[in-house]
Amino acid sequence: MDLKKALLAVIKNQISPAMGCTEPVAVALATAYAAKAAGGNVRKVQVKTDPNIFKNGMGVYVPNTGKIGLDIAAAVGAVGGNADAGLEVLKDITEAHLQQMEELLTANSVEVEVFGEPGLLHIVAEVATDQGHGLAEIIEKHDNLVRLEANNRVLFSKNCGSFETNNAEKSIVCKHSIAELIEAVESCEEQELQFLLDGALMNYRAAEIGLEKGPGLSVGANMKQLIDKGLLAKDLANTTALYAAAASDARMRGYSMPVMTTNGSGNQGITATVPVYVAAKEMNIKGIKLLKALAISQLLTIKVKSSIGLLSALCSCTIAAPIGSAAGIIHLMNGGACETQQLVSSLTADIIGAICDGAKPGCALKVASGVATAVRHALMIMNGLVVPCSNGIVGRTAEECIKNIGKISNPGMVNTDKAILNIMMDKCKCK
């Protein structure tokens, strides 16, 4: 397989539609699997998750419930989740399901606890029904079912070899330079990249809902109002940021609609696509140039995120995905590999260090900050900005910058991740 085909395969493997924040949705998917295996009416739900899934699911709305929390996700997934729908598992929730969910919660029949260490995505769900007992285990990817049991009888199992293959695919992006990635994208035909526009349009529709309804913290709608009043500039940085934030507003509020994820994250998917699409609209750019910009954005997002790690104390919505989308915008402005490499260096000197303190409506603020900052950097790079490697953790090359970002994440912030979770859990105890 040549590099172009390999990279297209990686992108397709790393993007997928999901309804709602992928951490609580993954919990709902696990309980849906377990309940389906057991059959019958749900009596009790028990879930164990790794610290990062737990952290990311504590403060975000669960689709079609209007409520927050992993206990909500676990209960509604068990009583009404569609296990065959993958990360859109909660798309068919009804009022009857919500009533069953409330009955389980009122009876204290739903338990969610933390196990393991940060860094490994891991969920084990057990569901007891009036007909038996089901168990489902998800590892490493939000929808990667590795074990399914009914009454201690194994219905399905696989080792993590599939994820090792997935890591091997992503390593293709990691081991090739930014110049090589861009060169491969430049060789793509329009029909090979058309699927990327479908994802961008899906996420742009979420932004339109966010602006229309003003859900969550209404970050996007708030920014638009300030622009309309003349209190914020109507420039490329703010325009792209408000649309990305609006999509995150809608997603974090649990609106019943899918978004196209990147690296298993809806907010990363939004940040990697919406700014590029909006910038192209502002510049009246369509067709193959837009598609190549979207491809460059996805590849840079995957490359940086692979260095940071799947789950981390660093917020990839202010680091990895903004680097990707700004790289895509540089392509729209006729910049090439040199300018993209300078972009990575300049952003390494600026926004690295934003923490991930779980999924919640406030993620829209981080999305807005990351996008606006990254777009400003893209514009400054195209205007001649060069950040030398004498600045802090800035590397001698863009690839070295990305490795340095990874080192900050792991091992650098492993204890920070634990401290963040402890703060959040202590806050919950005070309620």
C-alpha cells in the first residue's frame, strides 16, 4: 500500500459519527451490550471505568436524557440503548426508557466506580436482569468491544490485537514528516477525499443548531452577539472560533444529533473540521482545495494527538485539533509544508499546557480559545512569523515539537491527571 492509500485508511479509521460526548456514550454502549446479552428487564447496573473515562463523563449531558453523569449514561444505556448503533447507541431513547432509568436510579440500582490507572481506556459493565446476567468489556477505543458474556458464558471475545493494528496504522502518520504528509495529500483526487466534506457538513450543522438554540454555555451564540454589537472584531479568528464553539455547545448539552469525531472525540472532530470549513466559506474556496485542507487538518490532529495519548491531562481541543485546523487554513491560504512546520513551532511556544478537566459545557470555551489562537498563528505565520527553537520547549523541528508535547503529557502530567480527578471527585462529595 502506498503512503497516500495508507493515510486515507488511517483517517477513515480515526473518524466516525457519535451522538453525545464519547466517554459517557461508551459507558452507555457497554451497558447496552451487557443488557442485550442478558435479556429481560434490567434490575441492576454496575460499571467500572478507568480514571479518564470517569473524569470525562462526570459533568457532561447524556443525549436524550437532559441529565448529567455516568450513572445516567449507564442506566439509560442498559434500559434503552441500541447496541447495534455503536456510538449512536442512545438515538432511540423514549420516555418509557427515561422512566425505567429513573426507577433504577431511585432504587440505588446503578453503581459506577473507578478502577485502573490513567491512560488506558477501559470499561467493564455488568447488568443483572430478571432473566440473567450480562457482562461487556470495552478497551482502548470507545466502541472496541473485547468481551461479551451471558450468565458466565462467553458469547464473544478478542484480544487487543485489533488495537495494535490500529496503533500501527497511526504510527504511519507519526513516522512520516509533515512535508511527507502534505505531499501525499496533494496527490489525492477529489473523489478520494469527498468523505471528509460529509463529516465537515455534519459538524457545521451542529454549529448552526448551537447558534440557533444557544445551548450549554452559549459560547458560540454569545460571541456572535458581541460581534454583532461591534464589541468583538468580525475577523477570521473569531468567526471560526464562534462556529466551532457553537457546535461544542450543542454537543456538550446532549443534543440528539451526531457529530463526526476524530481520535474518538467529538470536540476534536468539530475543531478539526468546522474552522477549516468556515474559513473556506469566508474565502469562497470549494472543491479539491477545501478537501485537501480538511485532510491536512485531520492528519495533523491525529499526529499530535498520537504523541499526547488517547486520554491525557492535556486538552487536545486546545492543542492537537487547533494545530490541525490551522494547518488546513494555511493550505487554504496557499501555504505549504514550511509554513505548517512554523505553525507547529509557534503554537508550541504559546498554548501548550491547557488541562483536560473532563467533558462539560465549558469545553466550548476551550474550543473557542484553541481555534482563535491557532487561526491567529496561521495568519501570523503567513505574514512571516518565525519562532526559534531557543524558546522553551520549542523543538528544532516541527516533529521534535510534537515529541516534546507528548513528553509533557506522559510522563510529565500523569500525576496532574490524578490531581485533577481528585479535585473533581472532592467537589462532588460536597454536593
